[in-house]
Amino acid sequence: MRAAVIAMALIAAQQAAPKPAFEVATIKRNVSLAEGGSIGMQPGGRFRAVNADLRFMIATMYRTGPRLFASQIIGLPDWATSERWDITAKVTDDVAGQSPQELFRKMPPMVQSLLEDRFKLRLHRDTQPQPTYALVVAPRDGAKGTQFHPTTIDCLKESVRCQIQSSPGHFSGVGVTIPTLMTALGNAVERVVVDRTGLKGSFDVDLDWASDPSSDKPSIFTAVQEQLGLKLEFERNPVDVVIVDHVERPTED
């Protein structure tokens, strides 16, 4: 009984422990109207976000997988996607000397602290049924088969040859696993993709599709079926979401 009480107390203490935070941070509105933005840690423990909107920062810093899609972030006001911000933040000296890997690991909770402090962000997690896609092996000539092939290269020995290239409307690589492919497809359709292929191992993938309406390339759905022998099927499944309870524009400094 006493052990259970102690365990519960330890869990409560961990939950109550404050998240790591930046030592100092400045936030300014970006009115350049430039396309795209960036976010990440720089050497020496400096965090930089350039032309980033709040939804993008939530999607990357509160993610439970590769990222949260727009449909998984509920309750944001319109300005959270239309207004862009430049943020510069610095960690304490003792954290600045840590390895790049450790700094990268600490970045999400530190940015969460910043958003919760400066944007007064309050949110909670939930699970809701949402439209998703299932990746399946498409029927072909009365049978099932794929048109992409298992990787024959040992990527542990020849890692240089096992590279992935990704850009709007294109994804290719040697040694691509199904989870990696699902991440790319999820980004293309802006929805969670569930694996129902049953395929294991790694594959050679070369996929081209229309990234904008003016392109003469096929849609992502047609490309997946014609070029890979797979298929994206519409489903509705429970999906992790974050629900924004409160948020405010930050005071610039």
C-alpha cells in the first residue's frame, strides 16, 4: 500500500514539474508576406523561428508523430494561421554546452513553455473520429501485387546510396520503409495515413504527382496506384487531436 502511495506521489511530482524554458526570448510580427518559414535550434542553444504561424509551431512542437495536421488542431482563431512571427530565444549557459542531439530533444518542451508563456496558450489532448486514409495493396489483374521493389542494397553498409529525396509533388528513395512512405503520403494528403499493406522491409520508391492544380501530373491518389501498385482508401478512425482552450496574441519586444 505504501509503495503504491509513493509511486502515485512520484507521478504527481513529475506531472507538476515545470517544463524546461528558454532564458530569454524576443517575439516580433513578420509582415514581409514572404512564402514559407523555418523553425529550429542553432549551434550554441539559440532557437529561431522565422515567418512561422502559431498553428505550424503547435503542429511541430506538440506532435505525437511526425507532425500534427491542421485537422488535428481544433479551436484556433483565424489569426493563428494568417499572422506570422519571428522568434529568437536563448537557453541558459549550462544547457548551451550540451550536444546538438540533446538540444534537439529539449526543443519541443522549451518551445511549449514559450508558447504557453507569451501566447498564453492553453490546450488539452483528446481523441476524435476523423477522416483518414488507409494504405492498402491495390488489386491488379485479378490479384494483388506491388509495382515497387524490395531494396537489394544493404543500407547499413552503403548508407550513401540509401537516400530519400522529397519535394512538392515528388518522393523517391532507396531503402524506404512503409512507415516512412506513410509519413510522406500523410504530408501530401494532409491526413493521417494508416498502414494496411502488411508489407515488411524496405523498398525502392519513385513517386511523382501534381502538387498544384495547374500541373499535368496525376493526383496523389492516382500516382500511388499507378506508380506503386498501392491505394489510398478513405476511412474514418480515432485520431489524436489537440484542443486549444485559450490563446492570445503575444506582446512584441
